[in-house]
Amino acid sequence: MSTTVRRAAPPDAERLAALSTALGYPMTPDEALRRLSEIADHPDHGLLVAEVGGRVEGWIQISLPRIFETPLQAEIAGLIVDENARGAGIGRTLLAAAEGWAREKGCRAIRVRSNVVRARAHAFYEREGFVVIKTQRVFEKTIGP
């Protein structure tokens, strides 16, 4: 079966939530719908889904972080393929679509941050031509409810 990539839409909320939860970020369909509405019309964000046989099997979020000290680049904020659909080229197809989106925006590079425990993801990105450019720590401070 062929894979179709398209922008995520409100009817995808249940699958978006399920896939996000599988990625380790629990989300309800209502939360997915709300979050999708926050970025749906924003020109600096793209949430793309991969559909196979009418079912959403993965998604990728791509954005333009607009960092002052670097040339315009895109960043993958998340990429997930349903565990039962992995190995069929869906991740590669989503990545190619995200790269196309970034080129259309005039980006010179595309980046992704990946948790140190995701060895399978690291191998995927390296196979797709990504190289490690730095190691860093991520700090967070809660500022609201």
C-alpha cells in the first residue's frame, strides 16, 4: 500500500493522541484537537500525517524556531510511526515531506533533538543523513499551573 502525506486535520485527533501517547507524551483526543488548532494556521509550523489504507500511521511536526544567532533552519519537534507499521518506509516518507516543507520556507538545514535513550531513532536519523553536532542538557522551569 502507498503512503499519503498530508496536513493533520481535526478528524485525526484520536490517532494523533494515540501516537503521541505511544511516543511517551500522554494526550487525550480533546487535547490533540486543541493543540492542533493552536498551530493549524501558523505559517511557522507544520503537522503532517502519513496515511496508509485510510489510517493515520504516523506524524511529524516541523517548525521554524527563528533563532537569532543561526541562519533560518527547520526543526523536527516530533516524529512517530505506529509500532506495528515501522520498517515500511513511513518515517522516511514523513521526513522527506518535512524536508520539502523546510526547503519551501527557505531553510538551509533541518535539525532534530532526540532523547539519549532513543537509540533506534538515532540510527534512523543517521541513516537519513543527519549528523550529531552537539550534546546538550535540557533545563525546564515550571512557570504556571
